[in-house]
Amino acid sequence: MRQVLAALATGVTSRAELTRATGLDDDLVDGVLDHLVRTGLLEAQQLGGGCPDNGCGGCPSSRTDGSAGCGSASPATSRGPVALTLRRREELG
């Protein structure tokens, strides 16, 4: 978890960069990111536009199985870009 936080603090901007910077595998990075979001150290915001013409399955928020995923609770289970914001300790209260 420290490696992921340190990489994010230095400006790493993607999951692929996180795996390269930390040497951790994709699943472990996803697990750490999910944990950091649940604990409030990271804020995740799904990025995307309106609904596509071909329905929910083609939406950036759709799940990996192609089903609708609007409001997906986890960056690891959604498709499409997610903005992760590293929160400062003083913001956590």
C-alpha cells in the first residue's frame, strides 16, 4: 500500500504506470486502490459522458461483463476512465 501511495504522490497517473512503478501485479494494485478508496485516502470519480446509442453495455461505466455499471462502487470493476484524487491527511479529519 505504501508503494502505491508513494507512486501516486509522485504523479503516477494510470494503473499501468502504478504496476510499473511499484513492481506489483495488476490484481494487487486494483485491490490496494479499492482499499484506499474504501478508507477515504483516495477519492474515485467515474469520468464519462452521456449514454451511448448502443445501450449500457457499451458505456465507459459498464462492468467488465458488459452489464450496466452506472455508479459502480469500485474502479477495478468498472470500465472507462476514473479520476483518483489522493487526499491529504488534514482533509481526512
